[in-house]
Amino acid sequence: MQHNWSRYLRYIIGGLIGSTLVGLYFGEPVYGLTFGLIVYLWWTLVQARRLYQWLANPSATDEAPQSIGLWGDIFDNLHKLHQTHLRTQDRLRAQINRVQESTNAMRDGVIMTDSRGAMEWWNGSAEYLLGFRRNTDQGQYIHNLIRTPAFKTYFDSRNYREPLEIHSPAKPHIHLQIQISLFGDDDRLIVAKDVTRLYQLEQMRRDFVGNVSHEMRTPLTVISGYLETLVDNAADLPPKWRRAINTMAAQSSRMEALITDLILLSRIETGEQTVNDTLTDVDQLLAQICHDARALSGEKQHEITVHIGDYRLLKGDESQLRSAFSNLIFNAVKYTPANGQISVSWSTNREGAHLSVKDTGIGIDPVHIPRLTERFYRADPSRHKDTGGTGLGLAIVKHVLLNHDGNLEIRSRIGEGSEFICHFPRERLVERIPEKAES
Ligand code: ADP
């Protein structure tokens, strides 16, 4: 290239010297040089115009303009660049087509939006599952088309670790699981999965457990009633029957507790709607629960302290919160040896509100912690034979917190006590309306 450039420079200078010499021959070297320069300028302008026209519409003709010398090289090189660019473009287009074809073949709906939710592209399944229309919905904001408030909150939250489940806006019988991923310049890739079948199975399971528990409750109440009468009159019974009756009474009251918890759990799992309508006075609620906890502690004489750091109200269902908090506090009583300490504290900070229940009890091996909220999971079954627990307490806590957009944190070590913390989002705190002074 360098070599060609100096050659071309030599040609130009040679041409100008030649025209000057011809001018000199006629006695006017300056005219000769001027003529040479004008001819060169004209040639350059003609070539520049050809280049300009070609660049304005390079696809009109496959061939680049032909020329000689410096301009010939420029045209050839530009033509090569253009061809490479076209080939890359073709390859990319083929790749995009392939990705779009494969995404179109997916059963899941796939949607791409920009950071504000303007829809850029979506596949055929998204049209079927969510009712989008190719011609009219391009560029529309997705939350105008999926109007469920939970979706807008989820989209804006930027926290997409857990998927969101909603009903399809176009076909309410379809239940969708939405998962969003961030990519590129804060753009969103939204995948909508049809989980109707799973949802129905889950619903059937809940209904089944709820119904069976309900059906079992009545006969069990009758059995427990008779057993209680027998226990009350145990003195009249032969000694060999006394032990049997006492054991039966203890087991039937355990079964009653189990059924009460199962019914509560299935109610909590389905009763999300009441959560946003009521306000709970956590201060009062904790005072009542700790009063009951002291009674439960009885001879074990635990030192139970309550600390309230914020007197605002908590937006949430009081009976659900009562179940959750009392499960944690009663567990602390159950799993803490006599004279242990249990501290309950309600505090708030920038992240939200937190209820901590800390005990100096037997503690839990950290390997069990991730599974503790599963139904009937017990850290060490041999240790809990006499606690009378149902194994559903922490499952209830987890579901109550899910209903309240919160989560449960468990910190514990064997022999070093445990701390259970319920985290609630800040938005759930509501100022108390000052009561009017009595006149
Ligand atoms: P349970 O009715 O058995 O108490 P939960 O669901 O309330 O069932 O608790 C699950 C398990 O977690 C318990 O069996 C126990 O092993 C463990 N656990 C819960 N709370 C505590 C605590 N405060 N200290 C030690 N272990 C606990």
C-alpha cells in the first residue's frame, strides 16, 4: 500500500512537471503547471463524484466504479470492505432467523422488551399464551397488555430470583409462570411458561388435604371427648386400662393439633386476599403471644423479654401473623431448656421491618436449616419426641411470610441457641392515625 502510494505520488508530481515543461516549451511554464493542476483537479472531482454516487446507493450495482491509479485502489478496497460487510450481515441475519425460528418453535412465550417495557419482539407462543398481536402491539408497553399489578411490581423490582405466577390476561384459565432476565442495555427477556397443569395439581392437593382434615375433625372431636371423660374418671378404671387410656388421650390431642395445623396451612395457602386489607398492631400482638408463651413455659421459668423498636402498624392479616409469630415464640419455649432466655424484638430499618425471636436453646445443625420450613421436616426426630409439635409450624410461618411479601431467616448452631427472623418489606409499615384526644 505504502509502495503504491509513493508510486502514485511520483506519477502526480511527474505529470505536473511534464505539464510545466510543455508550458516552458511554449514560453509559459506557469500556464503549463496551472493547466496540469486544473486537469488533475477535474479528474479528482469526477472520481469523487463517482465515489459519492456509489456510496449513496452501493446496493444499486454489484460492481464498484472502475478507475485507475489511486482512485482505482480506493474503489477496489471499498468494494472489498462492502462485500465483507454484506457477507457478515447475511451470516448474522441467518443466525437471527435461526434463533427466531427455534424460539418460535418453543412452547414457552418469549418476549424481548427495552428497559421501560416497550415490546420489541415476541414469539408465536407469547401471542397464544398472552394474546399479543403482531401488527398492533409492537412498541407497546408490556404492562399495558399484562395489567396484573403483581406483574408491574415484579417487572420494576429488578429482583428476578424467584419467578412470578399469574393468570394469562387473554385466557384466564391458563396459569403462567413468568421469569425475567436482564440483558444488553438494561433490556428484559421475559419467558412465560404454561404451568396450568401443575397449578391444578397443586390446587387439588390443597383441596384434598383441606377436605380430608375437615372430614377427620368431627370424628376425632368425638373420640377425644370420650377419651377426656374416661381420663377424668380414670380412678374408676382398672390400672391396666388407665395407662392405655392416657396414651390414647395424648395421641388424640396430638392428632387434633395436627389437623388444626393442616387446616390452618391450607387456609393460609389459599387466603392471600385478606392480607392487604387489614392493619396489625404488632406491639399488642406480641404482648398477647408472650403472655401465652410464659404460661406454656410454666415450670421451665424461661426469661421472656420483648423489645419494640417501632410503633407503626403492619399491613397484614392479624390471624395469619399471630399463627406465624406464636409458632416461632412457642418453638423457642419448646426447644429451650429450663431457665433459658428468649428475646423477641420488633425493629425497622431502611430495608423494612424485622421480627426476631432469639433463644438460648438446643440450637439446630446448619445442615438442616435450608429444609426446616418443609412440612413435617424435623432437625433431629429423636430430640423432639416430647415437644408435642406437629412438624408444620415453620411451614405455616413460611407461607404466612410469603403472603406478606416477606421471608424467613434462620441463624443457629447446635448448642448455641437459635434466631428466627421474619423480614417484611418497608411498604407494609403504616403510620398510626393519632387517636382524638377525649374532650
Ligand atoms: P415442630 O412442630 O416439630 O416444632 P416446626 O415446623 O415448628 O415443627 O419446626 C421444625 C423443626 O425445626 C423442629 O422439629 C425442630 O427440629 C426445629 N426447630 C424449630 N424451632 C427451633 C428452635 N427454636 N430451636 C431449635 N430447633 C428448632
